[in-house]
Amino acid sequence: MSKFTPDNKLDLFFSADLISPNVKSQLHPDVHIRPLALTDYHRDHLAVLSVLTVVTDPGEAAWQEQFHVMRAAPQTYYPIVIVDKQSDKIVGVGNVFIERKFLRGLGSVGHIEDIAVDKNQQGKKLGLRIIEALTYISENIGCYKTILNCSDANIPFYEKCGYQKKENEMAKYA
Ligand code: ACO
């Protein structure tokens, strides 16, 4: 029996109306795309993120505190997840962070961050759908561009998602 929790039973980070209907319709019926929910700590959110980088489990209370702190910044973070309906577990994640500027007529830029797909689910176009959904959010909010940083190995993936290499990234780790 499916353990799937529908959107109307969840405390979602932002309105599900911002999820692209086109992306929804192209997803396999076994999976569902939606905003991150307050109870997603229990749906393997951190396990999926650990596919990307080092993840330290802060415990549920601290995870939920971070959720609330991020959500308190209005129209800034748009974290999304793809859930496997059978298990009700997360299989893909991503976020677009909206940066407001003084230039370009008080324009905004969407920064795509923290994309990860469960190792067993890679190669099924879930990553592509996550990028399409985040780009849709960014463009609907009115961002004049959407950008991201990635490794050389991931350039072909982002090109498949319609992105082009532009300029360089600089970093200084503390
Ligand atoms: N090299 C070449 N092509 C690739 C690669 C790659 N590394 N990854 C995917 N593709 C291609 C696929 O073959 C597919 O092509 P097709 O349309 O011709 O069939 C297309 O890109 C779409 O691929 P998806 O199936 O949607 O990719 P997937 O669901 O596996 O997700 C992702 C890709 C997110 C990179 C996944 O492999 C992953 O989680 N990797 C580990 C974490 C990671 O590197 N995340 C990105 C960090 S960058 C950031 O967060 C901004």
C-alpha cells in the first residue's frame, strides 16, 4: 500500500502553485514534485543531500528550526523535493535562492543550489525535472537570470537542462 502524503496534509515551505504544471505532467506517475515540507526530516532529506556533499545530521529539532528561519525570509528560498510515492521518501532535492539587487531596475537573480538525486534513481530525468522546476520558479518570480556553480563533470548535465557555461567561479573557504 502506498504511504504517500498528499500536499494538503503537509506544512509546505511555499505554495505548491509555484511548481511548474508542465514539469508535473512530465514526471513518472510513481513520483511527485513539491516544495520541501516541515516533516521531510523523516523522509530521508539529509540522506539524499549526502549524495552531494558532507552532511552532518543536526537532529530533527535543529532541522526544523533551520526550516523556520529560512522560511521567515520572505520570497528568498524555494527548496523543492521529488518524493517516491510508494515509500513516501525523498529521491531528489534542489533549491533556488533569490538574490535581490539594486541594479537592473531592482532586479533579482535566481541561484540554483544543492541539487542531488538518490544514487539508485539517477539517470531517470529527475535531476532534469528539478532544474526545470527551479528555473520555472526563478523566472516566474521575475529573475532576469538563473545561475549555478558546478563541477566540470556536471557541465554536460546542465547543458542538457538548457544552461550554458559563462565566466568562472572563485571560492575562498574559511
Ligand atoms: N555527464 C553527462 N551527462 C549527464 C550527466 C553527467 N555527469 N548527468 C546527467 N547527464 C545527462 C543524462 O544522461 C540525461 O541525458 P539525456 O536527456 O540525453 O538522456 C540528462 O543529462 C538528464 O539527466 P538526469 O537523468 O535528469 O540526471 P540525474 O537525475 O541523474 O541527476 C545529477 C543528475 C543531479 C547531477 C545527479 O547525478 C546527482 O545527484 N549527482 C550527485 C550530486 C551532484 O553532483 N549534484 C549537482 C551539484 S551542482 C549544484 O548543486 C548547483
